[in-house]
Amino acid sequence: MADIRLRVGIKAPVDDVFRTFATIDGLKTFWTQRIDGECREGELLRFYFIGETPRAVMRVDEIKNQRIVRWRCMVGPAEWVHTKIIFDISHDDDETAVLFTHADWNDTGPFMHHCSTKWAYFLLGLKNMLEGGTSVAYPNDAHISKWG
């Protein structure tokens, strides 16, 4: 099994960064502007990109202590199903560190490479937004390949 691992330092309070991953309103600023569900442990989050069917459905496995948000992919691209997505947030000197992991990939082919680049893009967009810039959440994101 392979993992995507990224670290981004953000000059914003830990609480603000945590809320981005732990609330529907926060997630809409970061990944896609169309989401429904509930950000509570055991609940499902549905993420929409193109069309009326969610492209990814995540079960919220953990939201803890302004520090950890963990999801498990229940529905999505075949390579994503049963993978885990983890946002580990901490204060690190003069920044808030986000350690991102998309874990347990069975296929390390080109789609994983695309997703690695796209996750980095969205996390850097989050950094930009929380530091005073603008969001790049879908549909305002740049398309980097045939997958989006």
C-alpha cells in the first residue's frame, strides 16, 4: 500500500485551519464548493464536482481536539475506495502545520501521481486563502490533466 504525504505551513491560527477541515463551510473554501452531509464522526460527506452525483463520499472516522480529521473513502474513483484521508494539524513555531496523508492506495499508477499534485494544489490554495488570498476550490481550480 502506498500513501500520498504532504506538509504545508500556514500563517493562521490552528483553530482557523482546523475549521477548514472540520466544517462544511470550511471544506467548501478548500476542495469543492458543493458538499452535503455532516462533519460528525460516523456521518457521511458527499463531495460534488461535475454533475448531480457525488464524485466522492467520505465517512468521517475522527474529529478530535482541534488537531485531527480522518475520513475513509466509501464511494469514489476505484483507486480511492477504502483509502484514508488524514489532516493532522499542529502549531509549529510561527505557523500552523498541516500534515496531510491520503493512505492505503493499492495502485501507484498515473492517477495517484495526478491526485498527489492536485492535493498539493488544493492545500497550497488553502494556505493562500487563509493568509489573505483567494480560494481555488472547485470550480475555480486549475485543470492539470485529463482527470481535472
